[in-house]
Amino acid sequence: MNMAYINKYQSDGYRRDELIRIIEHSVEKLTLAEFEALYYDMSTKSYIND
């Protein structure tokens, strides 16, 4: 395996960016009701602060 790939994959910043892309892609597929439920759940757990 390429050492540059290993170092890049192990980077916290790279992993964070990858997780954000995965989450964004998943959120785009949600229905309005699912999206509202997710918002409610995240706001009650203080992940979202309006």
C-alpha cells in the first residue's frame, strides 16, 4: 500500500472531511419528515444550537 495514502487516510482532517461528505450525501436523500426528525433529535441532544 502506498505510504502517502496511509498517511492521508490517517489524518484527522481527512477523516473528518470524509465523514462530512458521507453525512451530506445521506442527508440529501432524506424526506422532509425524516429531516425534521433528525433536526429534532440533534437539537434535543444539543448538537444544534440555534
